[in-house]
Amino acid sequence: MADTTLQLPVIDTGTIISALLVIFIAYLFIRLVTFILIFISERAGQYRITVKMVLPLLKFTIYGYTFYYILANILKWESSQLILFGGLLGAGIGFGLKDLFADVIGGIVITFEKPYQVGDKIKMGDYYGEVVDIGIRATKLVTPDDNLVSAPNYLIFAQAVASANAGVPEMMVVIDVFIDSDSDVAQAMKILKESVMTSKYVYVSRKRPFTVLLKDFPYYRRLRAKAYVNDLRYEFEFESEVTRRAWSEFSKYGIEASHLNIFEGEGQGKKSV
């Protein structure tokens, strides 16, 4: 009777070296392509994010083909051996690789469903920043403090992720100013509107309008400007410029800041006076 026991092929030193060489070449190729695409994207103006969108898909395609090439051409596995390997992989996931597996699956979901993309400003968990890389295991963000944060990809299944610009360069910025309840609110709203409209960073179109809203509180009034910045990287420059110019004009008309110590954490724009 023929022996039908499934066995993995014998892997010698030469096979291991060949597999590692292929992985190393794939890694270098990804680094090179990433460098080229980032170089191009930073000079593509309004198409910067569109160019960067290719990076995650490209990475998963190269790594996937590399894995297939190693199994089919270097190890020369047959279908029965692939089934056995799948069983061992499943056992490995059950015995401690589940987090790594969840990260990989999360990376695939992010790449194809695009809840966020490279170049987006997102809030994930306790972190907010620009997505600079979507890797096999983690998403890397650069925060406003210039910290590089690596967030595990599995968070896409566990936490809500908010994208501020959803793949386009322009992004809404919310700017709050708090004035004394006895100040001329009509004049204050007019000044804030003019400060927004004349900013070099503002982007206004039919699909990207701006507005200034008023809300009364017992001892102060809040003016909230909602407008789009022409490039998400100028988010804080836009907020600072509008705030500075508005308060400079307020002082000319006797519009005073609230005398209370206020901090509201609503939306992206936050301001304390």
C-alpha cells in the first residue's frame, strides 16, 4: 500500500538562502518604488494624495507575489503540501499569531476598502495626524508634534477611525473664538468672515463652502468658523492666521474676549481664551 502521509519538503540551506534573497530583493524594490512615488507625489501639487494612494496596494501586491513565488518556484510545493501548510499556519494563529494575523488582515481591508489613505489626516484612537505609510502590520502617522506613531492595523476593527479629508487635499478646519456676551456680535461675525475669506490658505467652492455660526452661552458667546484649507498640511497655519487677524480687528471695535477660562474640545478646531 502506498504511503499517503503528507509531508513538507526537506528545506536545505540553499533553499533558505534563495528564499531570503527573494524577500530581500522584494524589500529593496518596495523601498525604491516608495521613494520614487513619494518624490513624485511631493511635486504633484493637488495630485499628491492621488499618487500616494498607489503605495499600499503596490506593497501588498509585491509581498503577495513574493510569497507565492517562494512557495511555487523555490520550495516547489504541491497542492497537498499547501493544504498542510495552511493547517499549520492556522494552528500557529491559534497559538499566538492571531494579533499579527489580525494586523495583516486589517492592512488588506484598509488597502481595498480605503477607510483612509496615505496622505489623509485621521484620528485613530488617541492619535491624530497625517498617514505617511500603510504597511503589512501597522499604519504610521505623523502627529502635529512631529511624532511618528505606529498604530496596529487591527484597530480598524476595534475603533472608529475618522478621516478629515477622505483622499482629497482640501480639508475642513473648525475655528472657535469666544467673546464677551456684551460685545457687538454682528460686527464680530463680519470680521471673522472677512478673516476667513481673505486668508491665503482658504479654499472656497460650490462643494466647499464656508460658514460662521453663533451660539449663546450664559456668560459668553462662541463664534465658530467652518472653512476648508486648500492643503491639509496648512491646517494649523490657517487656524492661527484667521484667529490672529480676527482678534486684531476685534480690538479696534472694542470686542472683548470672554472673561471665563474656556476650553471646548468639539471638532478639530479648539481654542481657549
